Amino acid sequence: MMGRQPKGQQVKMFYQGFSLEQRVRPDHPLRKIDQIIDFDFTYQEVSGTSGVNGNVSVPPPVILKLMLLLILYNVRSERELMETIPERLDWVWFLGLDLDDSIPDHSVLSKARARWGSATFKRFFERVVVQCVKAGLVDGSKIFMDSSLIQADASTDSVINTKSLQRHLNRSFRELEARLEPEKDQGDQAVNSTYLSATDPDASIVTQGKVHNQLSYKIHRAVDEQSEIITATEVSPGAVNEGHLLAALIDQHAQNTLHNPEVVVADSQYGTSENYLECHDRNIAAHIPCLKESRNRKGIFSDDAFCYDSDNDTYLCPGGKRLKRRRYDKRDETFEYQCLAKLCKICPMRDQCTTSKEGRTIRRHRRHDQIQQMRARALSRTSKRDLRIRQHLMERSFARAVRLGFKRARWRRLWRIQIQEYLTCAIQNIMVLARYVKEPRHAIAVAVKEAQRKEHKLTSNINNLNLLLSSLYLYRTFFLSALRRHRFTNG
């Protein structure tokens, strides 16, 4: 017999046998996140940001979970997030709420971000990386680096020329300058020196590739090779050169994973002399193409075509002319070698050498030999293979973040974009952790016990070695005493 659905729904006051736990399927992604992550750390992390009087605030774990849902499901706004929660039983279960519990106001999230700052979310990201390390998903010896632009939440119509006299007549701009003055004293990074966005002063105008005159931020990441875990991330205005963030990413990777990298793989934008020397001093192999070689002009002799004469401290050009040392640049730590302009003018190979009226100039770094050694290693077969891997690996890392709203900033100001990036990277790492570790808590516990077992075994071996050395010392003392008695007796 065919069943018929009654029109309208009966309003029941009580539902017997109803359980949110049964309504959420066993393999739901939020169940895995709840099993993997301990959100209770926020109680201690933000304990100093709440007062002792007044209304009772929303529990910090609930606020962090709300922020996680906002990024994970790429909800357009915090208002929409709060409006959607009553319609999603899985979200209600994840937040630890009941059907008749009140939903927090959307302003709770913005107020929490202002009180907590980016440090709490950075700590959350670091805790996830530590869990990945304990679960055996991070090798730590080889990391890949790259950066990506994201669009700022500001229009180009908000850009103001800071060098124009009209800014002194604009009252709103004077108010903006007064508001930014304390933040400049705190060490915030400056953006473009001439143009400034009145909506988001930390963003900078960028023209790069398909991006033309766009207010942007730049995301910098370091990814481990084994399971593609993001071990370090930084956020900067879009105009900042990614090569300047290499040392910071290495330090953050070593701090989060407790493992100093042995190999760093990056594109030619990182191939500066400073980065080569940084890797050399840290005993790290830099599989990075040279930035200078990538910018050589066609038809013009490269610096390698000039031979250095160490005895006379001069360079010999392909035309047989000598370039003598002229001066030393303290900032770049380079010596400058130049040929006489009158000799360059009469040289038949001038068109292949330089277009400067003053003649060809060569710069030689104070630690030239060490830089050349690092560049030679970057041309090895292993380095070229790693560069091919980096191209796909880093593209995957940024592509997986697109569905999390990566391409556009949710909020304004640099510290808020840092919060967005920490949450995005944490979610990507959690997804990897949930995919590879079937029983997260058990696997992490096993990993911790295994590390403790190895440490105990190493300690036992050291104690046994110390006992053996003590015994040998006693035997040596006894033997020398017996030898002296024997010599004394046989006089």
C-alpha cells in the first residue's frame, strides 16, 4: 500500500530517544577533528584576556571551533555562520551545544580575535604540527618553499597618494594617519612608500603575472616532503620579496618540528647571495637556482665569462681588457671591478659586453668562493629533481587551500590575515593527519611511547658505557700498582 505524507509537520514539545550523537555519522570529518584535536588548551592560552567580573563569556574552545567552521566550510561571513548553525546538526554536535541552546552573537568572534591576537592561533597551528610530527608524518630533513599572492579585502579606489598635498586637506585621511601612528611605533611593516590604502593600510599594490595593480598580501609556506605537512608559514604585504623570508621559515620549521632541515628547495626568487650564505652557515644544502643567472640578458656576456686573476686582484674580460677593483660596498659586502671607459669604447666586443657609457662593471662578494660552492651544488642532478618535485608539491599545497577561501582575505590588517593563514594551514594539516592516521589518539600515544623507549634505551646504553669505563679505569689502576710492586720487588 502506498504511503502518503501528511501536510504540515506536527510540533512536538519533547522528543524521546533523540540523540545528536546518533545523528552524526561515524565517518564525519568533524568527528575525526574532534578525536584528533584537544581544544581545551585555549583555557590556559587565553586566561589573561578575560576579566573577573561581568557576563560569562562564550567558552574559548567553542570560539576556536566556530573560527574553524568558518574556514573549513568557507562560510562567507560570521553572520551567515551563526544563522546556519541551527540548521546543521553536525555543527551543533561539534560545538558541544544542545538543540535548545542559544547561538552566540556574531560579534563574539571579532571581539575574540581582537583580545587574543594572532599568537593564540599561531599556537594552535604549532600544536597541530607537533601532533603530525609525533604521528610520524614529518621527516623534517627536506623542506620546500614558495609564496602566493592573495587579494586584500579592499578596493583600489581606496588608494591615496601619500605624497600629494591633497591629503592634508582630506579630513578622513588625517584621521587615518592619527590612527596608524601608534601601530607604526609597534613595528608594523610599511607598505608602498607612495600609495596607501585608506581601507587596509597593510596591503600593498602588486603587479605580478596575471595580477595588475591589485591590493594584495603574500603567503609564504614551508612544506615537508614526506606527507606534505605545512611546517611553517608567514604573511607579509604583497610587495615583500619572498627571498627575504627564507631564514624566518627555516627557524620556524626547526622550532615546530625540533629538526633542523638538511635541504631547502625553492625557486630562483630565493637564489640570492644572502640566502646562499645563510644556508652555508647553517650547513644546509640549498637546491635553489641562482637569481642572477635567471635574469641574465640575452646577447650580453655573463659574469662567468670574465676570468678572475687572484694574484693581481683583477678580472680579465673576453676582449682581453682588465677590470680593476674600484670600491667596496659595505651594505652588500661586495667589491666592484670596472674597466676604463675609454678602453670599453674602442673594444670590438662592446655590444656583447655592456650598454653602459662608463664601461662594464663586475661585482664580487667578500665570500665569493663559498657562494660559488653553493651555486655549484644547486646545479646538481639531485637539485634539479627536487625543483621538479617542488613545482607540483607547492602548487598542491596552495590549490588545496582554495576551497577554504584562500584566494581572498576575509578581514583587513596584517595580523588578521595571519589568523586566517594559521587556521587554513592547521585545517590542511588536520586533514592529512585524519587521512593517514586511522586511530589518531592511539597512534600518537604509540609514537610518544616509542620515543620514550628509544630515549630510555639510549640512557641505559650510556650508563652501561660509563660503568664499563669505570671498570677499565679500576683495572688500569690495579695493573699499574701491580707493575710498580713487581719492579720494586725485582729492584
